[in-house]
Amino acid sequence: MRKCFYCLLFFAIILSATLSQAAGPEQDVEAAIDEEFKWLQEEAEAQFVTVATKTKMTVQEAPSIVSVITAEEIRNMGARGIVDVLRTVPGFDLTHALITPGNQISIRGMRSSSWNDKIKIMINGHSMQVFFGEPYVHFDLLPIGSISKIEIIRGPGTALYGTGAFLSVINIITKQGGDGASRISLEGGSDETAKPQAEFSYKKDEFKAYLYADYYQTDGYDGRIESDMATNAPVIPGLGPMFAPSASRKLTCKAEHYTLQTNISYKDLYFSGFFQKMDYDNPVGVGKILTDEGELLSLYAYGEIGYNASLNDKGNLLFKTYYDYGDQDPTWEIFPEETAELPLHPDFPPGEGLIGNSPAKLSVTGAEITGDYEMYPGFQLVGGASYEHFKLFDVTHTANHNLTGQPIEVGGALY
């Protein structure tokens, strides 16, 4: 009986090995063909851009200096974020801000005065609003896992995109339903860092749906800093040092944010949405001195619905309407608690830092119609019109100090 069992087992092993060898090469060939076809599609699509003239053309035909970065190139370079990607673009230089979680972008040695307001940053052709510096604060946190490609004009694009495109135009094109498989992943690192993320991709006939979600949290680097701008502060005769030393302090770099992004389309009708909320500790105050009570709460979201009609294969007509919403609640600590001990602030409560809080909200409602038509080969007509309504509301400022240089009366008391 035992010999019979061993014979059957041996036969089963030989049969399974034979079948796997027979089926393996065929499956490998099919997988290789699918991978090659997908690569060819990506390469073919990467040759076309719309950012230069708002019409589809090859990079070689584009009248502007255009760069295209594909999803495969982003994967191969091992970029951790979109800042790492843009540092590879010729003429681009990014400088990390000191008091906010953002990077200022310089193009060929020129930089915006603040908030990257001279660089048009778009997601799927939708402009990120600049009232609160969304292209500055939230730009670093845009997920690269959902990017299909990035189109960049390395130079002015104001003729098509307005004054906000004086230095450059960056259009981040995200994945659509059917672009790859659905997936779930988890990343982790030191300082209690974790980042789970998920993608859902679905396509059936002319219906496409794509959803991306991620969450990020970290305690950040908590090393001790031994000196800052206040360490060797100038001395005012008769009053003492201008700043109280605040060095030898541990950094507070906790950060948390989550992102939701979606693209849904059926035939020529589409919906695009984006939502991101962040909570960031500012380890350096507005006075460029180490602090421990600075915090930036920021939310940015938009929804866009549109219809893209084809005009007899000679052009397109796009109708779209959108709504943007922003909510910022920053707490700025100008100087830490030690400042209260200075003779410059004799009436300041001991143990309190100089703190200000300036929350505000923004909403933008807009509509746009654009069209292009090929009159004859080599000549294409492009035109459009747009309307936007900006609303800035719930704007307040509270502080425990008076830096205006003028007396302020609050509750009968003069400050």
C-alpha cells in the first residue's frame, strides 16, 4: 500500500512539473507581451502634450520649451515626492522654506516673491488656487503614486494661462480608470513614520473610475539644536540682548496629512476631485528662531465636472464648471517663552511666547469654455472664455502681543 502511495506521489510530482514547464513559457510570453504593449502605450502617450497650446501635439511640435516626465521615469528615479521629480528638470531649482512645509520654485534663476504665485500649477488642467499659497503649502504633498505624467513649460505661459504663469506651467496628469491594476501598499520608516495608500482602478466599455487615497503621519526628527538666530543676538545698550537665547531645544516636527483623489468619466462626460488636509508643526518661528508652539492646519479641495465634445475629428469643445475650497488655520509663534524675560517686554506674562493666529477661508466658483479647430493642416484656431468668483471669508487675527508700534486699546486696557 505504501509503495503504491509513493508511486502515485512520484507520478503527481512529475506530472505537475511537466505541466508547469509546458504552461510556464506560454504564460511568461503572454505576460511579457502585455508588459511590452503597456510600455509602448505609455511611450506613445508620453510623446503628446496639451500644456503648450491646449491642443494635443507632440513634444517636437510644441512651440514652447516643454518637458514630459512619465510615471515609469518617476518610478525608476526612486523619487519620494514631487519635489524630487522637479529637481531633475533642467533650469529648475527648489529651496525648502524655513517656517512652512513648502518649497519655493526657481526657474532659470528667477523666483516668485512668495507662495509660488508666478508659477501655474495644475492637476489635470485644474489650476490650484494661490490665495492661501496652495501651490506652495500643498504642492509638496501631492501623491506621486497617482501620477500618469507631468507636462512642464520651462518658461512663460501667460498668453494661455494668465499672470500666474509668468515663470512656468506645471500640469500634473493623474491616472484614469484602467491605467494599471488596483493596489494597496504600506510604507514605514524611522521616527514613527507610516504611509498606507490604496488605488482603485476600473474600466468597462466607455466607463472609467479611478480613486486614490493615502494617509501619512510622522513624529519627525526630534534632535536637539544647540544654536539659532537668537544665540548671539545683538545687545541694545541699557536693555540687553535683542533676543533671548532659545537654543538647546528639541525640534517639534510632527506632521500628518491625508489625500483623496478621483477621476470618473463616461464617454465625453467627466468628474475630477481632490481633497487634502494637513497638520504640520512648525519648529521655526516667523522670527527665524526655534519655537515649540507653531502649527499649520490647512485644507484644500476642489471638484470639477466637464463635457469634452469632439468636432468632426477636427477639434474639441470643452465645457467645465468647478468649485474650490480652502481653509487655513496657522498658529505662528514669533518668539518662544524665553522672550518674556527680556527687558524689552517688561509687562509680558512670564512663561508665554509671542503667538499669533490668523485663520481664513476661501471659496472659488468658476466656469470655462474652450475650443480648438483645425482650419487646415498646420493651422489651428484656439479660443475660450472663463468666469471666476472668489470669496475670502471668516478672516480673523488674534495675538497676545502688539508689534504695530502704535498703542491698541482692548477691553479698556491700553497695549
